Amino acid sequence: MGPPDPPLAGTTPEEHETEAGATGAESPEKRQLHPLPPGLVELYGLLAVLFVLVPEWMAGGALLGLRLGREATDLPVASAAWRKLPELRLATLNLAELRQLARQEGIRGYGRLDRERLNKRLLQRLRVGAGGAKSL
């Protein structure tokens, strides 16, 4: 055990001894919880609804409205830069689609190339083929 706790402000040393020596086994009269007034409990409930539930309902309604406004996909429409830049277009293709494009472009040995090398070779071919503006 360490040194005794200093007496609390406004208590005598004797009162401090009885408070510090109190255990959970003593009578429940010494330690009572004071209930909150019913009005305060209702106010906390109202604040919880206002600050938590109402914004969640608003966000859910907004998301539902966004989903209903779209026809088939949740993805945004591709921008003009996405359609023009071959780097962006190639980034969206999976490996099988990259290899199919390499076959269409006549790149030899495309089947043994990994994704990075295949991207590099396709970009070189697409830039050289049409002066950098060939579309996919």
C-alpha cells in the first residue's frame, strides 16, 4: 500500500479516513445514486433523436434518391479525358481484355507478358499507331 490519500477539500481528517476506508460491503445508504429528473431524461432523448437519427434518415433518403435517379449503373459517366487518354482506358481493362486488345493490335508474345509490360507495349503501340490519339 502506498501513502494515504490527502484529505479532500472541505473535510476533516477523520471524515477523510471514513471515506477512504469505505468498501462496497458497507451499507448502501452511504453510496446512493441520485436519479436524473424526468425532464432532463426526456431532453437527452430528444437530443439523441435530433443529433443521431434525423441525419441518418436524411442521408438514407438522399442515397435512395440518388439510386433511383440512375438507370442501370452506380458508376459515374466517363468524362472526356477518360475517353481520350489511353492510360486511363487501359487501367480499366482486366488482363484478359488487355491480351485481347494486344492480339487485335498485332503485338507478338502478348500471352507471356505480365500486366505492366503489356500496358507499356499497348501504350507504345497506341501512341505510335495514330500519333498518340488512337482510340481503343
